[in-house]
Amino acid sequence: MHARPRRATLRSLIAGLCAGVTALALAVGPAQAAPVDTRSSTQSTGHQNPSTGLSASYAISTPTDISAVCTGQNAETIQAVDATLNAVYETWMGCKGIGFAGSPDGGATFGTPVMLPGSTGQKGSRTWDPAITVAPDGTVYVAFMVSRSGLTYPVVDASSDHGASFKTVSAIVPPDANNWGDRDFITAGPDGTLYLTWDYGPSTAAVTFVCAPSGSCSFATGDVNAVMQKSTDGGRTWSAMSHISPGYPNSGADSAPVVVEPDGSIDVLYQGYVVTNVPTDDLTVAYTYATRSTDGGATWTQPVRIGGDAGTMNNGEWWIDGSEALGPDGTLYATWDTQGSNSDTGWLSYSQDHGATWSAPVQVPADTLNVPHVMQVVAGPPGIVYVGWLSSSDPRGYAQYLRTFSTTKGWLSAPVQVSQGFGTGSVWPGDTFGFSALSPTRLVLAWGSAVAPTASNDNIWTATVGVTLA
């Protein structure tokens, strides 16, 4: 389900020289238009909810390839925005390490990609799972996982000039030798405090993997946990681990996106497996859980299972499962997907009491085909949320989709396809995609896709979406 150390065969695809490494990341550069053009450059489409008369329509730009100069595989993008500057920042696996590109004009154009310092894979070391956030002072922070000298841990790079240059500010070295580590998430609180969650196990020998032929790897056993560390000095130093999931050192948890509320409360969503046969730590089915800390991560509330009646996740699921967003009215939103014996279903739920209780899950994609539905959620105006997903539910391959939901009126549109071409289904697109709001009705998306004429490798594609709510 995530980028794991055993994913060496996939990570070895991240090759090729990324041109313009020293170029300014926000210098406007050429963008290659999508090679498959199935509609006009700006599509307006929508759907009226017959019970309410409300609808959402979308003006979607032509997707552009922002990674063309980075030869080889470019995948697993993730995104952050600085709405005050109308800036969009993308980071992904590529450019011989972790690639980065910035847009100074709301995603209309992007500068030449650069490779982030400290992310070059050499002498047996590898890098994967980028994460990104923008602090209140405009500093851009990118975290990514590295495996070096028997240790696996996050590295954090920072830019104080809006992505024009980066420097490595910290390597968060773990306390245990030969540890296991995976998917990191990073965010900044209102006071600038940085919060970083990641998947941690004291012993990599305890983890066994399940790898998909055209995807990533999940795991069947392991001493896996969701942990958090924080920094109050711009990422230079970090606190000791806070154990988010109960039962450390073998709580059976991973993939923990984090958001911070205006009062500093921390909300985390994570995937929690049923752990059996201790001490071998067999991992069976999983559920999505929400937990909260009001003391900076020192303690966490009893986890709340979200949408348990909707089904479970199995340990063959290789993509990042779980996304969380905070609305301007304090509503928390969560998305995830479940797997049946021959199905996969994407879900949305929301909480209006800081995660104590959650709504009944609502199905998001129209299909329940047995294919990946990589889900993410972004808050819009009060009571409105946007859900995106990357899926190969169309027989032509992977595509990026979008839909709008109201907590009072239900779905305001049918699913709409943001991407124009389809990515080859046999090429791993990455475990995540970029999805952000520059304003309550201005969205930007980015995704990895192996679209002809580069169907053997993924490139990173971006598009902007204007939403009209009527």
C-alpha cells in the first residue's frame, strides 16, 4: 500500500538526469500539452442534484506535463499551495531523487524542475515518499524518506525563497538500528510549529511484504506504528516520537495524514490493522481511525473507527489509503477505500465535533470495480468538500477524477474526469496525487500518468479547475 524499502525494483525506475538542477524553480518554463485531446481546452460540466436544485460545474484546463525534462520515471506527486502568493508547489519521485517544481501563477505555468538536496540515490541509498507543506511565514518544507547505512528515516528540506532554492535542515535519525520506516506526512501549525508523522517499526526484520506487479508494496507482518515528531525551530531539531496508535511497538498502524486546527489541536487519520499471532505480528484486515491531540502530541484520544460498516482494507492494497481535510467551519473530512473479495469502493465521511463522531460513509466513485481508487479530499466553502481520486476503473487505464459534496445537500455533481489522456494500467502511477484549493472554488490537481508517447514511464501532469456552485 505504500512506498516501502522492499520496493527497490520500482525505485530503480526513478532514473534519468533532471535538467536545470540549478535553475530557479519558479522561473516560468515551457509546459508540454497533453498528447491526447478529447475535449476543448476548458471544459464546463456539471450535474444538478434533483432534490435540491444545487449543482457544481467545472472549468478544467488542459493538463500540462511539468516533468518532461526529467527523463525516466516520474510518479507519486504530492502538492501544497500558498494562497497568499497564488503559488503552487509540486514534489514527486523523479529527477534522480525527489523532484520539485513551483508555479507563481496558480498552476498556469511551472518552472523547470529541480532535484532536492539530499535526495540523490547513491551507494545503496534510496529516497521515496515526498511530503510538502507551506508554513505561515511562506517557508516551503519538503520531507522524504531515505534508507542509508541500515537506517530508514525522514529528511526535511526547506526553502525560504518560495521554492527558488532549498537546503537540507534535518535528518530525523531514528533511535533503533536496522529500523523500518515509511510514508511521511508534514504540516505546519498556525504558530509555525512543524508536525511530521511517519510509519515506524523498531525492526525491519519483522516486516514482510506483499508487492503488486504493477503497483507498490504492502506488508503481511510487522511491528508497524504511526508516530509523530514536531519541530519549533524551522525543522532544525525534532522532538522524540509521540506514539499516535495505541500498542507501541506493535500497534499495527500506518499512513497517518495530519492537520492542525486554528487552536493548535492536532487531528490525525490512520490505517489500523488487526494484529494477530504476536510476536510475529501478522496483519490482517484494516480500518480507518481518527484521533486527536490537544497538548501538542503528548497524548492522543482513544481512536475512533470511521465507517466500520463500509468494509475493511486488505493487506494487498499498495496505495496510500486515507486522506483528511479541515473545513473553514471546523468540519473534518475523511476519505479512504475498502476492498471486498472482488471489489474496491471509495468512501467519504465527515465529523462536526472534532472527530468524536463521524457521519455514515458515502460512496464516492460510481463504480466498485476491483481496481485501485486512490482517494484524497480538499475542503471548499463551509459545508462543501471536493473529493478526487486516481483510478484505473476505465479499461483505457488510469485517469484523475473529481466530485463535489455538500454536508446538507449531498452530491452536487457526478464524477468528472480531470485528466484527458489515460495512463497505461500496467505502469505504477504512484501512491498519491496532488490536490489543493487556492480559494474555496479554485482547485489545482497533479498526478502521475504514463500517457502516450511516454507510455512506458509516468510523467507528472497538472490541471486547474474552477468550480461554480449554483
